[in-house]
Amino acid sequence: MYVRNEYDLGRVIQVEHYYPGNYGAPGKPRAPKKKRTPEDIERQNRTNREKKIQRLILANFKEGDWHLILKYKPGERPDTYEDAQKILKTFLDKVRKEYKKKGYQLKYIAVTERGKKGQALHHHIVIENINTPELSTVELIKKMWPGFKTWIDLYEDGNFENLAQYIVKIETKEEQEKGKATYSRSRNLKIPKPKRKKLMRKRWPEDPKPKKGYFIIKDSVYNGINPVTQYPYQHYTMQRIDSGGDSG
């Protein structure tokens, strides 16, 4: 028996296969549970956070939305990480109110980063792009943020995996300094939950087949071994054929 998790993220479906620890893999004797090292725990925590943030982006944002970088003008930079977070919260609250006046909801994921020199605090925000007669995200942010702004188009290549890894990397740097830094998000985001099945079969196909109407993304199929249980696992991503992209 093995477990199949499916995360339906709209444009893509992420699939995970693994053996539950109390059953084990077929043909493998049940070995004593290996004690996880601090490195094992750190690696797993980072991987879990990267997947969580990637799924949040996939479920709530799309190509054409923004990765926005907000910086401060010289002389206006906050002295501490905590001060920068307070400024960001105040800014996002003001933007949310303007959205609400126009009949829209603000959707975002935000994280604060310290620059390479250790001083230039700035913010990274994944934000939905709205461009209607009632509301323009770009024009509103231009008016409301007094410092420097960099607009980077969200693009689908890699299904935002690199962006998720970058956000977690920023968190890790600040956690080392402050012990509690994390990203923030708007409360209206969809939180992806897996559809879980227990399959009474010995093993999943090494070369999985996509569902009808989907193709499996090139290089997304990964067959690995859990370093703690020594049991195999698999994960891959399927994308809708009608959502564009290269299915080859």
C-alpha cells in the first residue's frame, strides 16, 4: 500500500507518492527508525516551506501578476528589521483600503530582506495585477510608495519554484539574525489542501501517465529515497494542455 497526494492548483496538479511509515515499502524489511539529524530536520523544513509557498503562488497568482520590489530612498531607510516590517504593514493596509473602495480584494505574499551590505532593507511582494478603469495596481503603488519600485513579471517557467526558493532563502537569512522572521500574506488566499488516497498496490509507475487533458511537465518527475526511512518516494507535476506552455 502507498499514499497518493494530489494538489489541484488550477493550472497544474502536483502529485506525491510515498509509503506510510507504519507499513513500509514492499520487499524491504522494516528497519529501525533512523533518528533525524539537525541537518535532516533543517533540510526537510526548508523543502516543506518551499513547496508551501510555491503552492500558494500557483493557487492564487498567474502569469502577468507582479513580483514587486520596494526599496527606500537614502535618508528614509528604517533602522531595524522590525521597523521595516511595521512600515510594510502600514503600507499594505493603506493599499487594501484603496482596493476595497474600488470593490476589489488585495492578494499578496510579502517578505522583507536585508541587502548584501547588511543595511539596505527592502521588501519583496507577490501581488495580483489589476488593470481596469476602476483600479490600476501599478498606478496605485506608484502613488503610495515614496521610494524606489521594481516591477518583475511573474512567469510560469518552472511553476514559480525559483521564486518560492528565493522567498525561503530570504526568510532563512533573517531567521539567523532574529530567530522569528517569516513571510506575510493576505488572509484571502486559497490554501491548497491535498486530495489523499491510500492505494492497495505495491508500487507506483516509475514513468507516470498524465490525466486526460494534462501533460506531465518535462523534468518534473523525481524518484527518490527518503534519507530517514530509506523508503522510495515520487513526485511530479501535470499541467493542463489548454493552459499553454510546451508539452514536449
